[in-house]
Amino acid sequence: MFEKILIANRGEIALRIQRACREMGIKTVAVHSTVDENAMHVRLADESVCIGPASAKDSYLNIPAIITAATITNTEAIHPGYGFLSENASFAEIVEEHGLRFIGPGFDHISLMGDKIASKLKAEELGLPIVPGSKGPINDIETAKKTAKKIGFPVLVKASAGGGGRGIKIVREEKELENSLVQARREALSAFGNDSVYLEKLLEGPRHIEFQILGDNFGHLIHLGERDCSLQRRHQKILEEAGFTAIDTGLRDKIGTQVCEALSKLGYRNAGTVEFLFDGRDFYFIEMNTRLQVEHPVTELVTGIDIVQEQIKIAYGQPLSFKQKDVMFNGHSIECRINAEDPNDFSPSPGRVTDYHAPGGFGVRVDSALYSGYSVLPYYDSLISKLIVHGTSRNECLLRLERALDEYVIGGIESTIPIQKEIIKETNFINGEYDVHWLEKFLNDRKKVKK
Ligand code: MV4
């Protein structure tokens, strides 16, 4: 096994990866910016290297500094976590060129899935169901009109370099099409430096369901079931579930098998997530994420599989130690993302945590780098903790989540804990009756009541 791994990240995910390493007897190297000197991921690492100033582009995104840190510490592999450089194909390539192992998929697959048009065409070629739309980029208004008429209005204009909800325009009728197309192209160019756009039929009120997969270097590829991530605000996930989701085990097996067949053909390695929209009957591929995801713990709690340890073993060159039939789905799991934000308007709330008490007990997991006295910094993502609970049924899980949220004390700063408490008391949520628009509507109505 590797003797030492560098973790090119910070916060809870850096700790999550360190924990996996420690259990495997692997030494860890933390990298940090100047302002992160006292961060928990630095304190818990075996070694640490300062890689630059506060601004992420000069530190956590600073490829030469990270490669240098890996070289001077005699590191063998780099885990990128999520965000930062995790889906940067050229970083993955540079890591390998320096004789280091990148703990993730091949850079060719990262690059392919980063291009939304190319990934959708590839998904279709591999036999996955896709949303009806243009075959590839839309270059002129005539093709756009023809395509839109064929699939029927309303349609969406999506940016190929977008993803995660950025660069999407809704077009309700033909007379808006030309304007929207021109505008979408202009916006995509300034936001992503790429003006390639495509058309898709609008699905009304779908759920966001994603499949977790793991593939080794020997052609074995399995899925760990699905997560329902429909509860989002401005394309940021707020709460995720695994176990008893909107689909039954028959549909899980069917779509899971299709996903595995498709990605086996591609020769995909390491962890990945295939995102679908689900309209209550059919699945439609929308994108694939080629990294470890924030919400991976809900899958770990229902399958009992440590996804980060599996990533490391795969990167080292070990075959998967289990087959699809060994993967059991046990009970239900929910993750609440806790952000350092004002619960009323979601504005950032950095500052010193004066009081800290994390919940615990049966079926409760907290992934966080917080401690009493820590100062939440304004420079980075506002996610400060993930509260993940497990139960034999969804109902047991909800009861456990309520008591765990009640136990959680984060003093000195504002957090989104109060919002999570409100969400899980909503009848629609309790009954599992929600789609990708439900949370925004709930938050809007709540705002009106408050005023
Ligand atoms: C869609 C859609 C409806 N129809 N595509 C937004 C983020 C990106 N991952 C895909 N998104 C959507 N694509 C078609 N053809 C609705 C959304 C969408 C959404 C998707 C997942 C989670 C939250 C969402 C919130 C609003 C819109």
C-alpha cells in the first residue's frame, strides 16, 4: 500500500480522507494556505506544507506549489477531495507526469465528463437514456428551431461548459428562441470561455437521483445504489438521502446495471457519480461527476462500504474486493449540510466559533473540521459540517435526525441548522413528496411568512 498520501484540500473533506488513511496505516501530508495554519486538517496530519496565501487561486488551486509539496515530502499519491482541483483534468495529468498517483479517474475521463455535450453524446452511445434534445451543439437558429419543434416547447438552452446548474436558460415559445440562444452563448463565453450550447426538453418537476459507482483497473465496476439530492437551493444541495428513495429496489437494480454496463465499456476507473433526472417513471442522464462527492457518506451508511478507502486501494492498483451481489442496502440515511450562513437570507456568517458541541450516539455521524475557538474564514466555501444519520427505516432516520439537530451547538456564528430543523418537520418532506423545485418554494413561502 502507499506509505504517504498528500491531501490537496481543506476542511471536513481533508479530515475525511485523513481518517481513511490512518485506518489503512498511510501517513498524510496536509497542504494549507497561510490563514489555515491553525485548521484542524493541519493539526491532524502527519506533516504539513504551506502552499500560499489565503486566496484559493494562489494556494489550494496552485498546481506548482502542490506538486512541490508532494515532491519534498516524498509523497506517492495525491487525493484532491471535492471542489478545488478535483475535476481539473490537466492537474490529474500533471500529477501522473511527476510520477505521482492521482486518486481519481483517468484525466481523459475527467476531461470527457467536463464537457456536457460530449458526455451526453457519450452516455447515449453507451446506452444510457438521455433527455431528448439536440444531437451535439447548436450552431444556428434554423437548427435550433427545427430541434425545438421536434422535441416540443418548453426547452432549455444549456452551456456545454456549464454543469451544476450554471448557464441554463428556459425558452417557453419559439419567438423567444433566437434571443435566448444569442444571450446564452454570450453568457457562456464570458462565464466559461466557451460559447458552445445545446438544447434539451424541459422536464417539469423532476427529482435529482444520482448513482455512485466504483471501478477498478481490472474491468470490475459496481454501483452502490442511488442518492436523492433533489433538495437544492440555487443548485447547492442542502439535504441528501439514500436507502428508501423515490425508486424501488427493482428500478435500482435496473438503472444500476445499465450504469455499470455503460461505464465498464468506457473503462472508467475509481469513484464516480452518474446524475439523472427522474420524472416518476423514466430516468434521463444529465451529467457525470468524476470526483468524490460531498454527500458520499449517505451511501457509506447504507452500504457499509468506505468509499475513500476503496478509492485509495483502486488507485494503488488493488482489485475491488467485492462483487455487485455482495453490496447490500441496509436501512436509510440522510445528510444535512450545515453552512456558516444566516438562516434567513443565506448570507455568509464567518467568525469565531465560541461554543461547540457535536451530536453523537447511535446512528449519528458528524463530518466536520470545526472546534471550539476555530474561526470560520470568509475566503472559502461556507460548508462547516455534515450531519449524517442512519436508521432502519426512513421514519427512524427522521426521528434520529431531529434529536441530533437539537443536540448540535455551534455558538458565535450563524448556521443553517434552524433551516434543517424546519425542513424535516414539513409534511411534504416527511412524506417524501418533493421535486427539485420544492425547497426553493418552501424557502420563498417561509420568507413571506416572516415579513
Ligand atoms: C434540467 C431540468 C429540467 N429539464 N434539465 C439544473 C442543474 C443541472 N445539473 C441540471 N439542472 C436541471 N436540468 C431538463 N431537461 C431541471 C434542472 C434543475 C435541477 C436539477 C437538479 C437539481 C436541482 C435543479 C433545480 C432546478 C432545475
